[in-house]
Amino acid sequence: MYKRIRDLREDHDLTQKQIAKILNMSQTGYSKYETGENDLPTTILIKLADYYNRD
């Protein structure tokens, strides 16, 4: 799952900083989700799904 959120971000030509701003969090915090250092909370996963499915 962690690789997938990075791939989605890159496919949309977004930086970690841009996604972190959308999620109202720090870039460092978001980075830890992409690397798997921190578990991805369900609330964040839902926000990401809503964002990427808006197209």
C-alpha cells in the first residue's frame, strides 16, 4: 500500500509537500506514510481516496 500512495502521487505530478498540504499535515509526516515508517490511518487513506477519485 505504501508504494501505491507514492505511485499515485507521482502519477499526478505532485510533491509530498503538496499532498501534505491537502491532508493538512507536515511533509515529514506524509513521507513516513510513503516509506511505511508510520502506519497509514484510515482517515488519511479515505482523504487520499477522495482526492485521487475526484478526476
